[in-house]
Amino acid sequence: MGKQAVVISYPLSDDFILLDDGYSPLIRRWRHTITIVPQGQGCLYRDTVEIDAGILTGLVGMFAKAFYRHRQKRWQQLVQQQFAPIRSD
């Protein structure tokens, strides 16, 4: 898919927020926000993605949804295993 610019910033907030205002020749906007909020004995982790890829937005959006669903599953596995390495046999 070519080169992608990753433009990281940390907006001021009481919570932890990481913002990637990325773009590429194919994707005009890939605004990915990671927010981590303390909650009880743990935290709430949230990914929010805004995508503008013109006519390809729907297709890129489906890829993003599958990618982040997989990543969330892997995060949950890491937490359940207390961050021990996950084998991918």
C-alpha cells in the first residue's frame, strides 16, 4: 500500500492519549487515537480511528476494523497470560 506517514502527538488530558494523525498517498487521513483511562483495579483501553480514503474509505475501514479487532484479541490474551509471550504456532 506504499508509504504511510505516522504523525504522533500526546494531546493534553487527564487520561493518557496518543494520537497518530497519519496519511499516505492512498489514505488522506488516518486519525488513530489511543485512550487509556484508569478504571477500578485496571484501565479502559480504547482505539478510535477516523479514515478518509476517498472512494476506498469503505474498503480501508473494513481492513482497519479487522486489524483492530485482532489487536484487541491479542491484548486480551496478553493480559490473561500476565504479559507472558504468546506463541503463534
